[in-house]
Amino acid sequence: MTGVRIRQREQTRKALIHEARTLFAQRGYGAVGLAEIVAAAGVTKGALYHSFDGKIGLFREVLAQVQAEVADRVSTSVSSGADPWTSFVAGCRAFLSVSNDPELSRIMLIDGPAVLGWSEWRRLDEQTSARHLAESLQQLVDDGVIVSQPVEPLTRLLSGAMNESALWLAESGRAGDGEAVWNVFHGLLCSLRERQPDGPGRGTAGQASVAPSASDGSET
């Protein structure tokens, strides 16, 4: 393949991704047909299939682009922090700010898992935002900034909370909701630094111990 053809193919890919992203963001994956995408990009269906595995393959590239952009913007906020904790908090706030954009949240949080399936969507997410979140939490645990605890479940819980908050904010559109969500979430983050004293019903290191209930079928 000559250099000219390589450049033409890359230009075609970029045009298809750009037009597909615009249409998917405005109307959603299910409401957009291939004919609309190729017409907007000024290419043929054959050119699309030459570059992507159909509509799903094209959407996968659009999603990867959106996730990478969100992760980059979060990383920029993280790098501006004076210390690991400040950087972590800034990154969480940046994610909420960026991802509650209705067009981004439609692609990343609504159509992403619906079109690709939960497992593949999670795999892509773990390559970008979720990975950065896990790395930040691990550093905070290692440095003793937050209470020592397993990082993987904590990552899933915080990621889920931020994703759900972003979806709600995108639908809400009410002035003040963004700040209200952040105030609640910031309080949740700050609680990770609190060391609870041991006492009745608590295990070591401030972790709650869970006793079997009478209704769970456990024998005493």
C-alpha cells in the first residue's frame, strides 16, 4: 500500500469516527443508521467496512476516543495537585464535571455498556479512567493517606458512584445539582481518611465485622 493510499485510508477513518461520534452523541446509537454515517463522511459503505467491523466496530472506536479524552482531562487535573490527596480529589471532580456532559454520557455511560455488553465496556473502561482511579487509590493506601483496605472493591464502588452521578446530572439539567452532588461525593471521599475506633460490632483497623443474621440460613 502506497503512502498516498495509507493517508487516504487514515483520513477516511478519521472522517467516519468524527461523523459517527457527532450522530451517536446527538441521537444515540440505535437511532443512527450506517447510511447516515457514510453520507455525512462522504464515503461509501464499502469504505466503512474496509476500516471497521461494521457499525459496532465503528462505535467501539468512538467510545475508545471519548474514554481516552475524558481520562486525559482527568489526568491534567490530577497533575495540578500539590500532593496525592489533592490530586485524587481534583481528578474525581474533573471526571464528574466532564462526564456529565449529556453527549459524552450518552456515548460513554448509556450506549457503551448497552451496545458492547458490560464485560467489554468494563474492559475498555479499565484501560482508562478506572485504571487511573485504581492507581491513585493504591498510592493513597500505600502512603497511609487513607485507611488501609482492598483497592479493587473500593475502585468499583467509587467508579459506580461517579458514573451514576454523571448520568443523573446529565438528565437533571438543574442549576445547583452539580455542586450538590460534588459536596456529597467529597464528603464520601473525606470519610476514607477517617480512622474509626474499635468497638462493639467493629473488626480490627476500623473495619466493620458482619455477623450472620437469623434469616440467612446460617447455623449457630
